Amino acid sequence: MSAQAGRVACYARFCRNLSSEGTLIQSHFKDGVQRITLNSPQTRNALSLEMMTGLRKSLAEAHANTQVRAIVLSGHGPAFSAGHNLKEMTTEDGIEKHREIFHCCNELMFDIVRGESPVIAVVDGIAAAAGCQVVAMCDIVLATERSQFSTPGSSFGVFCSTPGIPLARAVPRKVASYMLLTGKAINAQEALRAGLVSKVVPEADLETEVEATCQAIIEKPRAIVTLGKRFFHQQLEMGLSPAFERGGGVMVDNLKYKDAQEGISAFKEKRKPTYSHTSEKI
């Protein structure tokens, strides 16, 4: 068996071992990577309040663990996530329950962006409505060729207003409008061209690509990646002039890190750097 085939078989066993019953969130740490899996295939991993609460807890634990260098978020079954659980959105549940749901979802989005470690969405199937919203908020998105992305809420009488927020910031306006107003799905290649997806791979190569992406992040100094992720998201909300002004200050601060000077020294000396992966400054 080839190394690639071995990886695929290992990942297949991992997926089979995820129970369709029990906990809604499966979380597993190994070699610097926290894998978090939405585990409700019978509901297409609907983002119920319970599911979102569990996901927020798992993300908080992963971001707080200094051994975690990358977070991989995926869905068990044929969908990454089909979005909110519409059964929780009837008038019988009451307006306070509805407010709680959307507040929790909003906080979940900030958990993804503001956390220290990069979050990689791995999509092998459908990502719809709030599921597409989660994908749009992640730092990196890897998808298989069969994956589809949509915001079809208006088909059920609920316009995807909150999913449209990160979607409009990830893809061109006309693409976002098409998805939101028609509810039609775009395929993986269309999502790649639009900027919603980072890379599209065949299903058989997905785990290999996940490992390669995580390894590329793990090789970098942890504190520097955290610094870069934080400023990247901050500058998206700034005008050009203040962004450059603030960016220059961030780079000056970056040079104070022990790992930054180690990287520069290694480059000058033509050797492999030895990083401490701490926030220690010189």
C-alpha cells in the first residue's frame, strides 16, 4: 500500500469510527492539529443551538491549548452542514429562543476569526446557509470536487441575512447576490474561482491535502502565525491608509520576537530555523 493510500484508509477508518449517535461534536488532538467534527449526519450536521454551543466549547479549548497549531473543522456524513435547525425556529419556541440562537451563531463566527490558531474548513459535500456561513468565516477552505455551497434560506421563507455577511466579504458582490437571491448552489470550482474556497482536490486526495496544509502551518512559528492572523482580519475592516500605518507597526513589533530573529539568522546562515513557538521577545 502506498503512503497516500495509507493516509486515505486511515482517514476513512477515522470517519467510520465517528458515531452517528452520542456527542454532537467529536474533537481529537494529534501532532499539533485539533480535528473538530460536526457529528450529526442524520440532520446533515444542522447547527442547532446545542451543536453550536458544543462547537464553541471545542474551539475555545483548542485556541487555549498552546500545543494546537491548526484546527481542522469538518462534518461527518454527506454534508459539512446544512445550516440552522429550522425546527428550532418556529413561533412555538418564542422570540427569546430565536435571539439566543443567532447570538450564539454570531459569537461562533467571532470564535473562528479571533482565535489564535488558523481554522481550516474541510468540505466534502454540502455547505448550506449557516453551514456556508461557517465556511466563509474560516481562514482556509479545502473542498472536494463534489462539494456544493449555497444560501437557500429564502426558499424556506428565511432569507440568509447573517450568512450573507461573511459571504459578501469572501466573494465578489454579484456572486454573493446570485447565491442569496436565487438560493442556487455553486459547485466547488465556481467557489474556488469566486474566492470562497482555497483549494479543490479529488476526494481521494483530500486527507493528503489536509495534512500538507496543516504541516505547512505547523512549520511556522506559532506566535508569528497568531500575530499575522489577528492583523489580517483587523486590516480588512480598515481603510487603506490606516491599514498600512498599522501594518508597519505590526511588522516592527514582529521583529522583536525571538522566533523572528531566529528565522532571519537561519536565512542568513543558510540553515533550518529552530523555533521556540513562544511569544518571547528580544
